[in-house]
Amino acid sequence: MHIKENITRIKGLLNVVANDLDFLTDENFDFKLKEVQNCLKEVQQIKFSLKNTYNNDILQPYENELSDITKQIGKKFDYLIKARTEESIEVNKQLANIQNQKKLTLYDR
């Protein structure tokens, strides 16, 4: 494959990752995350191959081209982690409240 074909493939894979992260739900979480991992693994393999074939001066313009989407993906991961962490904290608070209510109920008897 030529460099432009590889870069096009990387862009396509990164767009799949970004799209999967946008439409991630509790129901499809495992499937979508596995798909994201597979796409990112393929991106790493292609980039490794490119780095072994071309020097950095040739690759740099393409890296700049890819940086926007990789930054967006990073932000989406950050948001996802933050949202899941907040959700987990809320669930823990609810569980603690339920446990406290059980204790109060037992104490009242």
C-alpha cells in the first residue's frame, strides 16, 4: 500500500472509533469498545509500518493531518471516563443510602 492509501485507511479507522464513542450505550458498550480496540490496534500497526518505511520528514504532514481527529478521540475518551466515574460515584451514594436505611430500619425494631 502507498502512503496516501495507508493514511486514508487510518482516517477511516479513526472515524469509526470516533463514531463508536459517540454512540456508546450501556447495551452496546462491550461490543463497541472491542471494535474501538481493534481499530486502534490496526492504526498502530499501520503507523508502525509507515514509520519503518518512510522517514519522519515525509510523515510529518500526515501526522499533522491526523492530529485533529486523534485529539477529538482523546477528548471523547476523557468525557466517557468522566461520565462513567460520575455515574459510579452516584451509584455508590445510592447504595450507601440504602444501607443506611436498612440499618435505621433494623435499629427501629
